[in-house]
Amino acid sequence: MSLLATATPTISAHFSAPLVPSSHAHRRSVAAPLRRVRRPRLVTVVASVPDPAAGPVEYTPWLIAGLGNPGNKYYGTRHNVGFEMVDRIAREEGITMNTIQSKSLLGVGSIGEVPVLLVKPQSYMNYSGEAIGPLAAYYQVPLRHILLVYDDMSLPNGVLRIQRKGGHGRHNGLQNVIEQLDGRREFPRLSIGIGNPPGKMDTRAFLLQKFSSEERVQIDTALEQGVDAVRTLVLKGFSGSIERFNLVQKYKFHRV
């Protein structure tokens, strides 16, 4: 769907303060002659359509948060692949991650004409909700435009999946986000497969381990595909393109 606008609001106008309407009192000068004041036209930007049957919706920014742990110690580990996806989106869309707010590293920019807030919580994985919850409330981002990106052991390494909603699947970071959103689960998520621990390997050790060279190639490819998928979701919502994306991802490592 194309983006339609008679004027495009600036990014800073949407993220410098909560998104609430303002009113302006117009005063008339006593000496000035009365004249007809033309009201400005209301501007609506078609951003994304969560439900295709609902038609165009009012302009709404997105909050895209990758889950992970801060610090060089965790860089490149399986549990930090959510951070990597946000970094890749920031690089591809020219968004600088240079703001600290609500225990998070933020980047403000846009995908197409749609403003986005990229978020990397600095509160450690198990307390990710303490960063994301307050940000979503402050900027008044609706649940349907909060996209969480995280690692998923239920998917093969390098396989992606986008869902409208869901549970936490015993993922501590995701569980904490749900708790901070008052138990609400109706927000999109992009899960990145990292596979299962081999043999009897401890789960925590597996999550904090870096990828093998073969796994790294698969993850880098997945990150590239993930950027395209996020761009499609932000601009078009849950359209048939997302369904096709999930189907291709499900079978991309299957050999006939």
C-alpha cells in the first residue's frame, strides 16, 4: 500500500514528547478588521494496516525493541541476537543509536515515511520490560505497534518468524515485558531461531555462547532477511507478504 500524505510531520515532533493533541488560542487584535480565518486541513498519513479488512488507519509510529544484554562480554552471543537485529535495522535505515532514556539506548528515525523508535534495553535480559514498558507508555505507542525481536530456541538456527501476538515461551526477557505491559500479549514479535543446546549442555551456557562459523553465516543471512521483513511489516502491516515470509522461512533449510 502506498503512503499518502499532504504533509509529513517531522520525526522529532512525534518523539520529543508524548503524542497528545494540543490546542492554540487565537486572539484578534481590536484594531484589525474582522476576517475569515481558514482552518488548516487535518493531515492523515497512512502508515500501516494491522488488519487489511479495516482499511487505512491513522498515522502511528512504531517501537522496535531488540532483547539482549549490554556490554562487550555478551556481544555476538546467541542471547543477544535481538540487539544485532536492531543494529542492522539502524544501519540499513540510517538511524543513529545515540540517546539514553528509560534504561535504554535509543535511535529515532523512520522506515519510509513511518517514524520508528529503535530500542536496546540496558537493564539486562531478564528485566527488559522495565525499559520497554515505560517507553511505550511515555510515547503512547499502542500494543499493535510494539515489535519485540528476540532469540528463540524452538526454531532452527537462522530461521525467522513474525507473529501478531503470543505467549512468552519460557523466554525470561519476553516474560518480563509482558508483565510490565500489564499481562498484555497482543503485540507483534520477530523471533530469531538459535537452535537447541546439543546433548546435555546447560541452557544458560548455550545462550551465552557465540555462534560457530557455520551458524554465524546463517544468522547474518537471517538478519538481512529480517530487515526486509520489518520494513514490510511497518509499511504494510500483517499482509499476505508476511504470511509468505513465514512460509519461506519455515522451509528454507529443507532439501527436496
